[in-house]
Amino acid sequence: MKARSLFFFNAANPSMKNGGMAMESKMGIYNLIPKENIPQTIFISKNDNPALSLERVLDAGIAFPFIAKPDIGMRAFGVEKINNKDDFQRYFAKTPENFLVQKLIPYTKEVGIFYVRMPGERKGKITGIVSKEFLTVVGDGDSSVLQLIKKDPRSHLQLKALQKKFGDQLDEVLEKNEEFILVPFGSHTRGAKFVDISHKLNTGLLNTIDGICSRMDGFHYGRLDVLYNSLEELSKGEKFSIIEINGAGGEATHIYDPKHSLFFAWREITRHWNYMNRISMLNHQRGHSYLSFRDGRAMLRENGALEAQLKLI
């Protein structure tokens, strides 16, 4: 109502398709980020030859294992770790769209950092930080991996997918206190637990993130998903890699910390959409268009169809 446009968010991030709400190319976004802050990434067309594509990946210095993900994707659907040639051929055959291959990042921690910068302002701000705990089971020296999965409601919900992925490996018994990472991706839909660590915001972390985002022309609003070694090093701008940036469609995922109430979530969603609205209106005044109703409706339909396809991978 304030913007007089249902699809006002198109102007939030003028450099991203649809403002980064949906159907944006991940490769297009990687091209906006300073190269030193992202993993080595290669775009693979669905129309390419699988053998030649793999040869191109290996010749570029990306060795097994590596990550494959849809170029246009959502909620970690279709993101897989590729361990060998057979894995790659299977992934190529089943993926419905173009995809990306990324060098595996050695860091074991993931954080989501929400960033907002008003048009015309030199410095932005961080409005939320979430730590992502990968879906993991811990051995007791007696139970099988399968039994451990069934004991935890979070992992039990992923049982069918885990059985398909690990097969007989789930019958193995872990040593006491031995950790087994079931899903190495920080996605809520893949079983990760989100923990709000916004209170750990510091000047160094803000300077690191602002230094990156301020170099991205036309980016004002969104969440950076970052793999890192330690928060201290990340705050110094050391030992980290940005694996994804979500624009207008990005959620302030610290709301999913189990300690927070529904009212907290509503308040944070409202706060962030107010930011996005203000940014979009200011950019609109600078000549950046809103999405038409016709184009916006087509985008949502296309996004729904793609989501259905990706869920099948």
C-alpha cells in the first residue's frame, strides 16, 4: 500500500533479478561478490555433455569431493556433495536445470548474516545473525546410526532421505561421543538447527560484511550465508567464504531459534519488510522500476513449478 505496488521488492536490489525474491541466478549473484570471498564456482549448462563438463571442472582444479547446486534454487533443494564420477553423472541426469559446481570449503561452521543498507548511505548495518548447526548424531557406543536418528525428532523427520543417501551405512555403530554429520548443509528444510547469535555482533564483523556488501553495486537488502572457521577470524576478515546471498526473498532466519516466540518472529518479519519497503521506495525514486502485476504473477508461478521439480532431486 505504501509503495502502491504488490511487487515493490523488485527495486530492493536493482542488480538482482526480481530483487532477489525468486528465480534469480546464483551465478549472476556470485558475479557481484568480490572473487576472493566466494568458493571457486563453475556454471554447467543442462545442455552440455556430462563427460566434457566433468573434464572442465577437474581441469579448473576443482577435485572430488565438490558441491553441486541448482543455479536457480531454494532452501537447499538439489544441493549435494559429489564424491566421484558416478555421483556427478547421476546428478547431471536427474537435475532439471542448469547447475553450479563449487570447490568444497574446508570450514565446518555456517552463519547467516542479515544486512541492510539504505540507498545513498555509505555504511549499512547487520540486523540479525544466526548460527546453523548441521544435522548430526552423536554415538553412545551401543546404538546404530539408524537408531540414533530415530531417537531425535529433528533427524527422524529426514529419515527417508537419509536412508536413500546412506543405505547400509546407517547400520554402523558409532563410538561413544563420536559425531556423524548427516547433512552438511545449513538449511532448515534439511534438518539444521538455527541458533540466534545476534548478540555477538561486533565492530569487526560489521566492517567485514559492510566492506564486501558496499562493493556490490545495487545490493541493499539480504542475507549472506557464510562458511567460516571461527567468529574471531571472521570478524578480522580471515578464513571465511560466502556460499550464497539471498536478496528480497531472504529470511531473517534467527527467528527460527527454538527459544523465540511466534510474536518475536512476527515482529522481526515486520521490521525487515519495513526495511525492504523503504529501500525499494527510495530506489524507485532513483529510477528503478517495480515489477508489474503480470510479471510478478508469472514469476511466482514459475518459481512454484521449479520448486516442485527440485524437490524430486
